[in-house]
Amino acid sequence: MSDNKCKKFCVLSLLSASFIAFTAHAQIQLQGQFEQGALIRGAVPEGSVVKLNGEAIQVTPQGKFAFGFERDAAKEQMLEVVYPDGLTELKPMTVKAKEYKIDRVTGISKKIMKPNPAAQERAAKDAKLTRTARNTFSEQTAFMQDFIWPVTGRISGVYGSQRVYNGKPGNPHYGVDVARPTGTVVVSPADGVITLAEPDMFYSGGTLIIDHGYGINSTFLHLSKLYAKVGDEVKQGQNLAEIGATGRATGPHLDWRINWYQMRLDPVTVVPPMSEILAAEKAIKE
């Protein structure tokens, strides 16, 4: 074999060996839909390093992790995994865009559009408490559980929808609303620890936040009664509170939200469709 042919053969052999080793380590397991608002859970071999668009993601000692795609997430995303032996896998992800419901409302009074200074100060303090609770990091792994609905019923509000008041866009709605009478019991969608329990916040009224671990948390708004307090460990299905119409609510309902730290995600991406749940409940009753 000539020197040139030998060199070519050797290079191809090395590339082939490298490729085989690379694909043999392609062990990224992801759970969730690649769409705006989705919570994604994943698993990699123990000791791996995971990055999303160049930013490190915290990984459990067992190789579990989670991340999300925000409401207006860019279409192209990149997940990078560095395995314990140093090999790197790049996984491009294409995020599906969603169409959000936009309602335009006119004739809103200035008083409603802009609360008085005292109310604004109170709302700012509430927001600080909420941000602090959502910044909690713990080594719980409850975020990997199969979540359940905290309450079942008619969905009256969806994630990502937005109202434009007197031509001025309001903040998008970052939860899913389930309309039920005041006093309906709310249960925990997964295990966790209570990091915030406030009976009367300016906008959200009775409010609970549960830390599920590694930055994933659930928030429940407009509650009429709280059963839990900060520091309580709760189990999936455990009674937490009662639905109400507290804060700035127009009627009794539960506003359930899921966050990855401060990134607001869509709760329906981690539970079965409500239609399936209601159909199953109906079948049981019959």
C-alpha cells in the first residue's frame, strides 16, 4: 500500500472509530414536546455535563435534569452533553411555535389600568417574595414524576393568551385556569416542599408555591384557604388548599403555573389532556 493510500486509510479508520464511539454514547433521553412553553425532562449517564445553548444545566447525581422553552422561545435550540469520558454530543432541537389567543379590550378606566401608589408598592413586595421562592434550588427529584392535575374541571384560561387594554398589551397569562366553585380542594401535582404560602397577595390573592427540585416549581393562585405552610413537605395528591376568587380574579378558579426558576412554562405540557381526565371520571361515575 502506498504512503498516500495508507495515510488516507488511517485517517478514515480514525474517523470511523471516533464516529462509532460518538454514536455509542448517544444516550440522551428526553421527555416532552419541542414546543414553546414546554417543560422538558431528561436523563444522561451519571457524571455527564449538560448545556442548553451554551449555558450549564444542573444535573442530579443520577443524571436527571430539566429545562424549558419559554413562551416566545427561538426556533433553533442546542443541547450539548459532555460524557464522563470526554466525548461530546450535540443535539439540535427545533421548537414549534404556538399561536396565542389575543383579546382586545377598550374602555378600561385609568384606576384599573394603573393602581394607586400604595397598591403598586404592595404588588412590588409580593413580586419580590414570588421571585425569591421561584429561585429556590434543592436536590429533590420530584420534578421527574408524572404530574397530575391539581384539580379537574372546565379550562377557562390558557397559557400564553394575552389581552390588549386600551391599545396597550398586558402581560401574557402564564398559567392554566380551571373553573370550579369556591372551596373545591386543590391537591399537589407532585411531591415537593412549600416555599411560599401567602393568604392575600395584591394580584394573586391566596398563593402557594411548591418546589419540586432542580428549579422546577408549581404556583397556585386565587386560593380562598391554605392548608400548608412554608417548609411543609407534601406528597403528590395531598390536599393543599381550596379554590377561591381572591386577589384580582373575576370568579372562582385555580390558576396553576409551572416555572423553571423564573421561566414561565405551560402546565398542560406535563399532564394528560383534561378531556381524557374528565372522560375517565365520567366513566367511573356511570
